[in-house]
Amino acid sequence: MADIFLEQSKQIANNFIQNIVFIDDKAYQSDSTNNSFDTLGVSKIFAEAGKICAVYAPESVSDITFYDTILKKADAVILDWRLDIRCNNDDVTDSEADAECDEPRGEFTLELISNLISQTDMLKLIIIYTGETNLFDITDSIYQKIKNYGTFEKMDCTIQSANVRILIRAKSQNSENQFAHVPELKDKIVEVQQLPAIIIDEFTDMTNGLLSNFALVSISAIRNNTSRILSVFSPKLDPAYLSHKVLLENTSESKQLLIKLFGEAISDLLEATNIDTKDWVNNWIDHRIEEEKINMNGVIVERSKELLKKMINSEQSRLKNKYLEASGKELSNKEEEKIQTHIIKLFAYSGIDIEKSNIDFAILTHHKNIFQPAIEPPILTLGTIIKFSKDEKDKYYICIQQRCDSVRIKEERRFLFLPLEEKGEYPLIVNSTLKLFPNKSSFALKTIKFKPQNGSAIIQASIIDGKYIFKSSYGETYEWVVDLKEMQAQRILNSYCAQLSRVGLNESEWLRLMAK
């Protein structure tokens, strides 16, 4: 049975991938060696595949430094292993300007790879496309060069991490004798016509999932609607924006407004695009799920593909009713309660850490700062979680100061905090290993005084020993941990305010009991 979800993922990846960058010293040259490169033929092949293909032929060592920015912008990078290029005058001690660099094989390519993956967390597919025969040695050289840049795994002429994949492949020599001495490398021979399909297949393998597919489709929609976005954020709005900025007491708030407006515009665009994921889910189930009995916290459920599809598409509100509708079997209230927090087991498949999956998804729904490290030091406001350390003990607090009271600060001001404790309701994932609960008791409220520094009108963290630190008026230091999303923080504040609004009356006990 064909993997329909995989084919859908390939189509999504194909629509996303736009530009390919080649770097090969033999481009634009007549060459009959194993390293020959047909620039016109390569460009035509990728044009037929609907891709923009840029081919660069380095001529000197200094050219290498120019490619870093270009490679970051490429969706896929294809590099020759050995780049025979001239040394610059400054790079040699003799007077021969056109001297060939005495380059150990792959030195410049290794430099390009290490610069690319050490400076960015972007998803990157790199193919070493070479006429060399020592593919295993090349793989080892690359691995040794980059192994300290992340958690890399070395396999059969492939090196990969969570967001980088490097393939080492041989240029086809159109000869049956190619790799006759190492037949295990025969499957690493690639015709140039195969490159577009290999790029799509490998990129798909890196992004083949429901959420990643949604992200790729969304990014493609943004790319395709650039003119619509720019028409909304028109230069004609500049005077209105600047007049708004100059009227603000704290002009830095204008940037936050732009970020909010742009984010809302993107959300509106994606809703208008109407990305339909229903078929994705059914096809994902078909090709990810094995039918078997699952023990869910002591409750045995016979997992089947049809069961999951029916439960996913059910309009019933309660889990037990969805299960009854899908399986014809009833769950008791106790059984329903037991399996609710273990329901992820129904969708688990090989290679997935379900606990980490739950935590990472919870962080995505709770944390405002999902991209770290932050570019600018955070400010203290509603939803900021801080840590106070003393005597090797850590205490966590969440700020419940309203946002409007966290700006335009001219002098010392009290900020309101609730302690985060080990038990309670509405758990917060503080980090990947720590889950805490806000103490919403009225008597738990903590106030800490802060004073703006250097003429600022906000309380902004400072960087101390690589950490973001808020310093109170009394010199106490509080480490910034994370900011919650606005609605998550507002829910905590509303719940606390509800506790404050409780009314305690001394009335007839008989009358009070009658109300139950």
C-alpha cells in the first residue's frame, strides 16, 4: 500500500523548496576528469524541476568567505569535496600570484560546512557531490570537523542531527567499473538528473510530520502572498505610525505593536488560506500506526487504525463517548479518568519519546519565548517567571502585574508575584524538567520593589554570567526563566482575582446547606 501521507509530505516539501546552491570549482570550465561539472545541464535539470539553481565557481581563497551568507539562504546546498583554487597574494609568501593552494583534500569544503552549521539553527540539507572515490574517508573527515557543533550521528555516507543532514554522494562516471573495488558504494553513485528528486526525498524525510508539514505550508503561503502582506503594511502608513510613536511616553512600545500587528496579519492570512489537514491525519494514521493492544494506565485498549480515525473525527465531547462511538465498547468513568493523561500512547510510534512529545507541545502552547536565546533582554511584566536562589534552594515566582502597570515607570515600583509550588491546579511547564503550580491564595501574594535604570521606563533584565537577571531595589537578584503567553498569564491573574472576590458570611447554617 502506497504511503499517501509520505506523498503528501513530498508535495509540500517540493512546493516549499525554491533555491539550490552549487559550489564547484569545475563549473564554467571544460573538464574531462571525474570532477567535471556541466553547469548548463545542471541549471536546465533544476529549471525543469521548478527550482532556482545558482552555481558558483570559487577562484581564490577569499571567495570562500563570501559564500557563508549565500549558503544560509539556500534551501539545499551541494558542494564539491575538493576545491582547487588559487591563493590570494596575501596568502602566499612567494611572488607567484596564481600559485595553486597546497590544500589538503576537502579543507575549503569543511570550512564552508562548519561555518554554515555552527552559525545557524536553520534546517539545512547539504550534499557533498564529488568525483573522489574515498567516500568513507570524506564522511569521517566531516564528522570529526562538526561533531562538537551538535548531536550528530554518523551513518553510511550520511551525517545528521535534528536539523542538519549531510549526504556524501559520488558523481556518476557512466562506467560499470566505477567503485568496482568497493561495491558497497555502488548505491552512492548519483546521476545529476537524480539530484532534484534526492533533495525532495531527503528534505521530506527531515520534515515528514503533521506539525512540520503545517509549518512548511504556512511559510509557503506567506511567500506566495508577499505582495498582499506588503499592501497591508504600506509605506503610506508611515506618517500614522510615526505620529503614534512620538505620542507614546515609552517609544519602544511602538516596535511591540508592529510585531503584534504583523503576527495577527499572518494569522489572518493563514486562516484565509484555509489549510485543510483532515486528510493528513487519516493518512498519517494509516502509515504510522501499528495495530496492537495498548496498556494505558492499567486499561487495555485494542488500538486499530479505524478506531483512531473515528475517535479523531468524532463530534462527541467526552473521551468515553468518542471511544464508545468508535469501538462500540463502554468505558467507566474511572477508566476514562485513568487513560486521559495517557491518551498519547494511542498515537505513539517507533522512535518517539512520548513524554518529551507531551512536554514540548505543552511548552509550545504556554511559552511566549519559544525561540531562544532572546535577542533583547526581557522586561518584567505579566506572565514573567523568575527564579530566586538562596542556600542552594530555588524558588520560582510568576509576575501578575498588569502590562499597563509594567511600563511608564518613573520611580521605584512594587511588582506583584505569586509563588510557584509543587501542587495545585493549572500546571505550568517551567522548563523541560520542571512542572509547577501557581499558589493563588490571597495571602500568598509577594511584592518586590524594582527601579528602572539609566532613564528607562521599564524594568529590563541585565546579562550577568550569561543569564538574564532582574535586580531589585534592595540588591536581590532574580533570574529570568521564561515569559508565558498572554492568555495563559491572564488566566492565572483572573483565577487569583476570583479568589479575592470570595465572600464569607456568618449566616444560618441551615440556610447555607439548603443552597447545596
